[in-house]
Amino acid sequence: MDLGLAGKNVIVMGGASNIGRAISLLFAEEKANVLVGDWDDKQAEKTAADITNLGVKGIAAKTDVTNWDSVQDTVQKGLGEFGSIDILVNNAGWAMDRLFVDKPRSEWEQEVSINFWGVINGIKAVIDHMIERKQGSIISIGSDAGRMGEYREAVYAGCKGGVIALTKAVARENGRYGIRLNVVCPGLTPGKIDECGDKSLWRGEEAQIFTPEAQERAKKAYPLRKLGTPEDIANAVVFLASKRAGHITGQTLSVSGGYTMM
Ligand SMILES: NC(=O)c1ccc[n+]([C@@H]2O[C@H](COP(=O)([O-])OP(=O)(O)OC[C@H]3O[C@@H](n4cnc5c(N)ncnc54)[C@H](O)[C@@H]3O)[C@@H](O)[C@H]2O)c1
């Protein structure tokens, strides 16, 4: 099936490690040019080099999605390099699993800044350009936590629920301009450590919670009895971004082995 992505120009925010890296590389395999916006510039450069090796333009831009000026600069860099932006993926995310009553405010603030403000900033930075061109596709990475309210992930779940509602509202307002917005919700998708930079969740404290034993327990909650891979998520994102999903907008797709069914 031709997805019609050859020659398209894509920005993947948080595109350097794990799920974001798999998304960036799959777009490149489909012959789209990809700008990797990530605050881990070392890992972003590595992913951009791997994209270039696939025969398309791979560009890295140090970006903090919580910072409006930084996000605007990255979009301007994409426009300068590519001439247009067809697709934006808001993948940057961060969480620290703790009971609501135990969490320090600093962690809530970081979760809200990255998971919700990061997506607002990304959409706002490209939407005028997409309206002008009367086309565009924006995929934001949610989480099954945002659909069902996951234990030990209260504020993170609230942010991801916010991403789902934000996406629907912006999709309603801008469908008339040919712009589609959708959300892909992973379930537990462990990082392959050599695909993860220093700022990846899978190199930090959060990863220690998801021990091999905890991952085995999690599998039992999934009807398919297996966890997701970054490539599973990338397949859904690339499809939803493509012309094959041209009549799909405002939707939320879980890629989580059936963990949530909504
Ligand atoms: N992996 C999972 O189990 C899982 C489950 C549900 C949802 N998700 C969501 O999937 C997305 C990717 O998760 P992952 O597991 O690949 O995480 P990850 O930590 O491995 O990758 C996240 C990427 O975003 C970047 N990033 C974080 N904050 C940033 C910021 N402020 N500005 C720019 N870049 C920033 C990181 O450097 C990293 O490259 C996130 O939105 C996450 O919430 C993941």
C-alpha cells in the first residue's frame, strides 16, 4: 500500500529516542524528510544521521517543547530547510509514577509542561502555516492512562486526557482547512536501551519501576499478552499521518494490545 508520504516534510517533537525515534525512522523509510526536535541534541543528531542514511533529509534541532520560543525556532528551521511542513508529531512526554498523595508539585509541573503545554505549543506553532496551505496532519502521542486514569499516574493521565480533548476541539475547528488531528495512545512500550538517549525515561528512575518482573505482570493485563514495541506505535502514527487516513480526524487510537477498548 502506497502511503503517499514520499517527499513529505515531517517534524517529530521528542523524536530522538525510543517511540519518537521509531516514528522518525519509519517516516524516513517511507521517503519523507524528517526534522527531529528534541532537547537531547546528542541523541537527536544520531537519529537525524540514521534518517539521512535512508536517503532523505534528516535534521536535528535542539528543542524544548515547554518553551514557546524554542518550538517556534524549530518550526522556522523546518520551514527554512524543507520549505513547508506537512506533518507534525507531538511525541515528547515525561512521567514519574507515584501515588497522587506522594508526588511533589515539581513533578506535576514538569508533567503538565511537557505533556500538555508541549502539545499546545507544537500545534500552535504549525497551525497557521497549515491553514494557509489548506492541508496538514498532526498526530499527538497520548497514553491509555489518558483514557482510563492509570494508577500512580494521576496528573500525567490528566494531561494525556487533555491532549485527547484538545485534539478533538482543534480538529473540529480546522477540518474545513483540510487539517486532520489524531491521537495515538500507547500502552506500556519498554524502551530498547541502545535506542534511547540520556534524557529518555528508559534511562532514568521511571525505568526502574518497570523491572522485567513488572513487565511480565503488565502483560497479563493485556488481552494480547504482550507489550508494545516502538515500531507498533510508529506504524499507527505513520498510517494516521498518511493520505490513507484522509477521512479520519479527531480520533484516538490505542495501540496497547487491547488494554483499553473504547
Ligand atoms: N513507553 C511507554 O510505555 C509509553 C506509554 C504510554 C505513552 N507513552 C508516551 O509516548 C511518548 C514517548 O515515550 P517514550 O517511552 O518513547 O519516552 P522517552 O523518554 O524514551 O522519549 C521521549 C523523548 O522526548 C524527549 N523529550 C522529553 N521532554 C522534552 C522536552 N521538554 N522537549 C523536547 N524533547 C523532550 C526526550 O529527550 C526523548 O527523546 C511520550 O509522549 C509518552 O508519554 C509512552
